[in-house]
Amino acid sequence: MQTKTRMNVYFDPDLLKKVEALALRRNISKSAVIEAAVASFLSADASERLEAVFARRMDRIGRQIDGLDEDLAILGETLSLFVEYWMTITPPLPETAHASAKAKGGERFAKFLNTLGRKLATGDRFLKELSRDIDARREGTDRPPTET
């Protein structure tokens, strides 16, 4: 016959209430609940379960990073095409127009920042809009552009 050794431990009152409730539901002693919990914690498969949890989380994070990489590539290509287009169609300015162009550029940039701030505040991002527009075109429905 196996003898058990008595051990005194201290528990947070809320945790002890949970142990007592589980013991009542299962109709077993509190000692049996705690013994099973400690055995599970110390067992080899407990570390395997923990490793599996971490592996799932790492896989999810990896997929999220892959999505971010794709989004970043799309944004880089978008910016590149815009800059190329802008440089192609924008004629050079005469020296006399530089000051007024700089002032107008500052004004336009301030308006751009305000618009960007509003878009970021709503949480409606460019790539989400792009995805919706592409989906709508695939379905053959033309959606009116969103107002900014």
C-alpha cells in the first residue's frame, strides 16, 4: 500500500474556491484535484502541449508577417508607379515660379496630411478599399468610390 505524505501549501482565496468547486462537481477530494493538477504540470506531455501552443502561435504570427510582407510590397509598387507617373507628366517649372509652387505644395501637403489623418482615424485603410474594389470588379458590380 502506497502512503502519501502530507504537505501544507498556501493558495490564493479565489484559486482555492475554484479548486473546491471542481472537487464538488466531480465528487472528489480537493487533494485529488490538486494532485492531478500538479501531476499534469510535471508530466512530459504538459511540456509537449505547451510547445504545441507556442508552435500554433508562431505559425499564426508567421502568417500575419507574410500578409504584412505582401501589403508592404503592394504599397511599395503603388508608390513606385505613382512617382514614375508623376515624374513623367510633371513639366519642369521656370525659376520665377518656384516660390509660388513651394507655397502651393505646402498647402497641398497640409491638405494631404489632414485627409490621411481622417482615413487613419476611421480605420479604413487603402489596402482594404483596394481589396473591396477588386472584389467588386470581379463580381461585375461597379461600386462608387468612397468619399475622402
